[in-house]
Amino acid sequence: MVVTEEQIAAEEAKFEETTKGFDELLSSLNLTRAQLRAFVKDAEQFTEEDWETMQKMRAKFDEKLHQMPLHRKSASTRKSLSTIQPNWIFVR
């Protein structure tokens, strides 16, 4: 599967929009990311059934995340590589 620069830019824009919305939600709830993270990691806050469901969902999400061809690290590398001039020759 070939990913074009336009597709990458569109996905980055979606990500930024989602992040902004999430930050606004946290702000309206008067929560920080650290507080939310601590709450979600505390099994005592949930029923046993809900906790098991959350753990299964987390495992599926992690699996999908690791299967994705583009990770955040590669995105930053891609941005830095995009500034290389076409006449550049790689030398080891």
C-alpha cells in the first residue's frame, strides 16, 4: 500500500483535530491527562466485568497500533527527510 503525502497530511489534520477536542474535553471536566491516566489504570474504579472488557479493548488497540505502517517516530523522520534536496546523495 502506497501512502501519498496528501493522505499523510489528511491523517495528521484529523489527529490534530481529535487531540484538540480531547484537550478541550479534559479542560471542561477540570482534569489533566495524568489524572485521567491514573483513574483508568486503577482497577478498583471499575467493576470486574468492565475492567476485563477494558483490558481486552486495550490489548486490541495496542495490537492495531503496532501493526500500523506509520508510527509517530517515522512521521518525524519522514518530515525531516522531506527537507532533503533531490540532488542529495546518501553516503554511509
